[in-house]
Amino acid sequence: MFCIRRFQNFVLTAFLALPLSGAMMMQGSNAKTSPAKNAWQETSSNDGSWRVQWRVLVDGKESELPIVRRRFTIELIIESTRNPTELPKSVMVDAQMPDHGHGMNVAPTIVLEKSRECRAEGMLFHMSGRWEVDVDIDDGVTVERAQWNIPMY
């Protein structure tokens, strides 16, 4: 009797979860691979000294979100809000999952495109969940952080 009851609960749970998981898979696959109408997003550094525009590229194409367990690139345009001619001396990009207490398993390569534009190549979110991207901007005196969340559900 115990084995039959456990089997019935398992079947019932699996049956109820099937439509939900199918809908999530459909929504996730469309959202992650379809190009956004305006993929560029914007945030400010924590003290407001820098404006950071960013977008995600998967296989060289704009994407709303990265794809879990697949390498992607984040393109950045960084502008000073204090002085339009000021350029960052260096930029570092990293990401972590604050809810899980760990970061990425890989370190991205930062490629400086132009004076205000760069790319973080080889980013990899190895699991689903909320990821926080950190961009540390060094002006030669102070390092200021811009950060945003990317929901990978």
C-alpha cells in the first residue's frame, strides 16, 4: 500500500508539473534566443560618476538574456557624468549569484574596443537563478562599481 501511495503521489506531482515546466521551457527558449527590440540597457555606477550602457550578445547576435551553460559577451559603453572627456583607466567585469554565495566558474576576457567601449567575452552563467553583474570602473584615483541583475529563470 505504501509503495502504491508514493507512486500515485509521484505521478500526480509529475502530471501537475508537466504543463508548468513545458510553459517555462517554451517561454525561456523564446526569451533567451530572440533578439530584443532595444537590447541596450543602462545603469549608473553606485556614486553616479559613470553611466554604463550594456547589452548581451550570444553567438555575436543581440539577445535579451544569456543562455544558461553557454558562453556569451557583454558589450559596454562607459561615459563619465562628471567630465565628458574623462575616460576609464581600466574596467573589470565579474558576476555572481548572491542568493547562492558563489560567482562564475570562468573569468571573462576584457577587450577594449574604443576609448569608452569594451566587451567582456567568455562570460558563462553555469546555472539558473539571479545573477548580479559587476563592472568596476577605475579612473586612476577611485574604483566605482556599476551593477545590475540578470534573471536566468
